[in-house]
Amino acid sequence: MPTDATLTSKGQTTIPKEIRDSLGMKPGDRMTFTLMPDATVVIRVKGRHVAELAGMLHKKGRKPLPVESLSR
């Protein structure tokens, strides 16, 4: 689904609503832009905040480990 956008004189653009909705983007989401050798730009949405990751690795019955004991 090709969608056009315009670049302003300040270097800003608006991500079209269809794209934002498809990606589940919300205000405050961060993006990473990667320029490929063929001039294609890949945009990745970084919508997760560190606080949302809390408890993801928790398993019932597993004892918590202090940070100092983790190997690097």
C-alpha cells in the first residue's frame, strides 16, 4: 500500500494514519531509521518502554538473582 508524505522545510514529516494504525504506533513511540546501500530506508518502531519489560523473565518458583551475580 504505497502512501505519500511531504517533507517540511524543518525536515519533518507526518507518518500517514494508515501506517501508524497498522504498526500500532502511539504518541511517544520511538523509531530507528536505517539507510540501506540501495537507498531504501528501513524504519523500525520501538514502542516498548523499559518499564514494560519488568517481570518478563519471571518464572514461578525461580529465586531472584542479584545483578552482581550475573555473568557478562
